[in-house]
Amino acid sequence: MNMLDKSEIYSRFKERNKEHFFRLLFPFSKKENAVIAKEVVRLCTLLSDKHRDYFEEYYLLIEEAQKHLEVSSIDTISILEMIKKEGQIGTHTIPAFIGSTLLHTSYDKDKFDQYKALTLLTIARLSYIGKHDSKILTLCNEIRKFSDGIREDLASFLPNIDAVNFTELIHQFSSLIDNSSLLNTTDQVIIWLNRYKVPFKDAHDLNVGYRRNANTQRFRKNGALTVKPSVHLNDEGDTAVEISQLHFEHKHVENWQGEDFADNDSRSLNVITSSDNCSKSEALGAIQAKAIFENLKKKAMHLPCDIYSMTDHELYTLVESCEDSLLARQDEDIAKLLLLMLITGNTEDQIKRTKVQRCNNKKRQIKWVVRTHRLPSQSIREELKFLTQNISTTILFPLPDFITARLGSLKFSKLHTSDLKAYLQSINKSKGIHLTLTKVSNYLSDYCAHINIDPVIPHIISGIDNKVLPAVFYTQIPLSTLLSHFQDYLSHLSARSEEELWRTEKESQLSHDEYIGSPLHIGHEKLTYLFTSLKDQIHENKRRTDVYFSDNGHNEITLMTQFVLMLASGYRPVTGWFGKHEDFHLPTAIYWINDKNTSMGDSSRCILLADIAVLYLEHYIDYLHQAVIYHSNRAPSLKQRYEKSLTSKEHFFFYRQDNHFDDVIPSNYAQFADKLFPLQPNWARHHIRSLLCHHAVAPELISAWMGHQDMGKQAFHSFSQLSQTQLKQISLIINQHLIELGLGSDI
């Protein structure tokens, strides 16, 4: 018997791999296989020559697909629906990928088809090579999930496939992953990008596959701890660190969900440290830790009587002493560091890590503190950016020249904390006051709280971690407003100093129409167009009763009412969004909201609805009553669902599709609202908080309306001084806004 050489053995294995791939690609009856073959031919035909030239597999796929072509009455998505119905996604991964079809009309279909076609040729090549099963499975699933609309966070990062060839596309994926820290890319998005890059690169480089032998492990899923920055009570070392609940479950969480649950009171552990804890008694240590924690919560209230806050006398004594040191050139670095802490609201360690920008002249003097303000909502796919505001992520805060003169950097490597404490101690002893480093670094937030400036302003100036303040995620601020507040703060610090001493660089670095923060404060004309178009469509539907009470007619009225309630209530997107009929009391316009379904205990709140919102609710209730009558003989199941909405046996809102009911959950909302307004489900919370901030509404009132926590408590807790009637101010502002959007007439 003749022995086969290695090349012949390899050739036979390659042919066997091809046969195996085509069995996986066409596993069904002639009718279903014909649909798959038609889609394969379509994908191979539309793929750009820039990518097709890398794959000789193109001709093999066309040749094999033509063997299965015949006239078929079913469409491509029916293949995927059949596989899902039979629970065979894991078995028929490749046909499920072929059957994937974009469900959201707001996505770029041409771009998706190019990626789908390139994926088809990639998995064909990897299958021919062999031992790439896991990469094929992963890539097919990614395309399918993208088509279902559950890769929204990834969409804005996918490279423009039409502008590059296959080699350049892989380089772009590598660049996105390598520069993730600069692009505000989350760890989950990096994982998804790698699921494209790795199989693409293996197909490009003709890499040989391999298999791992892995045993089942009990704890295979990753857990995650959320640790907030430490909070200092004083200079003696009394601090607290909050560690949020450890999660092990594997669950897809989109970026916007992290915003809405940033301040949930889930299980957490507060670690208290104190240098004075010398007691061997655990009970006494626990009492001391609780006292420190309570003092930290009281400190967060920024009370005028707080002994840990700096008084005006202490402030101007500190400023005067530092100015004298700089003019006399004694303890210059100490004085500069203390003034920088005072200006930026940062601790000593934070100052030493602060980025700066220098002027362009020969001196290269430090002129600005650089803050980078990135939010999850800023990652928007290209086709939706026309709906949002242009946002800047970099802010330059000018520093007084007398502080930065002769200052090489902010490292202050020769200074230690003991030097700063000794300097403050000498001032305290000579002036009879009590200055501490904690008072200095906290003064910015204390000052802004006392004069009722939105807490987002000092937060951005300080450059603190966003998860400390949930309101940061939702707020858009004009750059001019932010810089104006900063200049006012510098004027306050220098109120008793020489007029020219605190002079800063006046040159404007950014244009006047730039904004900082959330891009989801939607322009007036865009919202007006949305509501006008939707109202016109509803009025058109009313002309024909069968259309008015059809699936589309119901969904359009439902979405219209939901859009109004989103703006009027700030209800978080949750399961059973907007609650039940019994949650509304229309005579008093009170709305009971319970939108923290992952919280422990009662985290509900009540708000006052705007008058326009009440009118739209009444109109929706009238529609429900009419629908009960209309469907009483035509569709008893529909009639019962409408009755359950009216009697609060089911959630107030629901969607209809092919005479089936879909609950109002964020994923369903995204599907039905996609053709109208395809932004993330909580866009209205961003829009309204930015609006209220623009109207200078008290921050605690905004928190009460948004459902944000203050010191771990809801707005109307037992020690709160807020009253329900104060929310009328917000109700009136929102009502006027709804009128300006054209919602006040022709309901």
C-alpha cells in the first residue's frame, strides 16, 4: 500500500472540512436550503471588491449555493425564527447567522450587509482550515445579536468597512482595542471588538487553528465589585470606602443601564478606617466606625454649621498667607500646592496626578488644568449623531499666573503631607484658627453647595470619578457656563487680594456653542418634529376605525403617551415601565413611581405631573375604553388585555404585534420606537435634567424628581426638609416646555 505524503493528507483533510462546512450551512430541507443559498449568493455578490479579493472561497460558496437554488416562498428571517422556535441556535449556528436580519430601521443596512458578507467568507475559510470552531461560533453569534439590536453599545465603534480593505480593517480593529482608554471604550465593548478582530485576523493570516481541553469549572463566570473613591472626614485618617454588591451572574447590561442604576442602594459594604482606633473591643470599634460614617453623611449635606467646613475667615487667612509666601519666595511649593488644592477641589495626591497644558511661547509656562469628561452616552453610532448635540470631552481651566510662575510641573516630588500640615499648623497657631488639608480640598464643593450651584459643576472642575455623583451622567452644560462659574469662584477666592494678582489667561480655547456632558439634551426643533409627525399620523389613523384600533394604531398612541410621560416624569426604563393605572391620581396630578427594581426596601417616590401630561393620559385612557368596545366581539383576548390595563391587573402600557402582546420593557421599547426616535431608552432623563439645570432649579429638587439618592437616602426621607408642593416648580417648567414643543393643542 502506498504511503500518502503530508501535503496529500492535508489536502484530504481540507476537502473533508469543506464538506463538513457545507453540511452545517445547508442542514434543512430543499425549501429552507434554497433560502439560505439565495442569501449566500446575495452576500457574496454585494461584498466590496476591497475585501472579496482576499478570499478565493468566494467562488466555492457561489458554486455550492447554486446547487441549492430554487424558487422558495419563505424569506430569510423565517430561517432564524424556525431555528429559535425549535431551540436549535446552538446546533444550527451558521444558518441562524445567515438568517439574521436587521430589526431596527435606524441602523445602517449597507454597513451591516458588508460585515455579514465578510463574516460569511471568513467563517468559510476558517472552516476549511479547521480547528477554528469556537471563533466561528462566536463571530456568527455576534452578527446575529447585532441584527437583533442588542449590540447598541458596540455599533458606534465598528469601523467603516466601505472605506478600507481587509488588511486595513483589521488594523483599525487593533487600533480601537489598543487605544480603548482614549476612546472611552468599556471592557465589554473591547471583548466584542476582539470577537471580530481575532477571526478576521486568523482568516487573513491563514492561521492554523487549535483546540483546548478544558474541564468544567464550578465558578466560571466573572464577578465585579464597584468600589467608590475613599472619602476623608479629617486629616487624622478617618475615611470611608464604599464597596457595592458583588455580581456573579452573566447578564448583558447596556451602557445606559449603568447610568440609571448608579445610585441604587444595592447591598454594599462601607469600610471605615481610623488611626485612633486603639480599642481591643470590637463593639467599641463598631460604635466608633458608625460615628465616623454618620459624620461623613452629615458632611455631605454641606451644612453651614459643619465644623469640618472652612469659614470665610479661615479661607482669606489661608489665601493671604499663601500669597505672602509666594511674594517673599518662602515655602513657595507648599503655598502653590495648597492654592491648587483650593482652586481645583483636589487632594494632594490628585493634584500630583493632574494633567496640565502649557502656553506655546518659549517659557512653556503651565496655563491650564486639563479635565477629560467622558460619559457612556457619548458613544453614539454615526447614523444617530444628527439627533444629538456636539459634545466636547476636554475642558481647560485657566490657572492664575502667580501660582504657575516658575513651576515646572505639578508633581511636587520633594513635598510630603507632613510639610503641608506643618505649614497649616503654623498659620493656625499664629492666627488662632483651625485649617486642615481636608477643609482645603473640600472647599470648592462646600462653596458651590452654599450658593446653590448644581453639584455637577464642581464635580467636573475637580475631575472626580463619575460614579460618585449619578447626576453627572444626565447633565449637559454649556462650556461658557462652566467656565463662567469657575471664574466666579476664582473671583471669590481673590476677593481680598490685589486686583491683578489672580489674573488668568483670557484666550478662549473652544467655540461658544460647545457643550460638556451628555449629548442627549435634544434640540428643540428635533423634538418638535417628532411630536408633530406622530400627532399627524395619529390624526390620520382616526379617519379609519380599523386602522385606529390596529396594531400600528395602538402602538403609535402608546408611544406618543410614553414620550410625553418620559419627559414629564423621568421614569427609569424598567420592566413594567410607567407602572399601572392605579399609580396615577389624575385629579391631583400625583404620580407614584417605583423604578428601582433592583433596590432593597422601598425606593419609590411621588411627583406632580405637568398639566399637558395629564391631558395625554386622559386621552390614552379614553382610547383604552374605546378599544374595549371595539374589540369586544372582534378579538376577546385583546378586549381582556385592555380591561386589565384599566383595572390595574396588568401594566398600564403594552405593545401589539401580530395580535400578540409585548410588555413594555426597554428592549421592546427600543424595537418599536426605533423608526421614530432610536436613542437609548432613558434619553428623556438626560434631556429634562439638563433643562432643569438650565433653569437653575435647586439641585435637591432635581434629585427628588429624578429619584437620585442623597447620603444613601431618597429625597423625601424622614429628615428631609423638602415638601411635595415644591415639586410644582418643576411641573410648571416641564409644562411650559411641552407647550413649546407643540403638545399643548390638537391632542
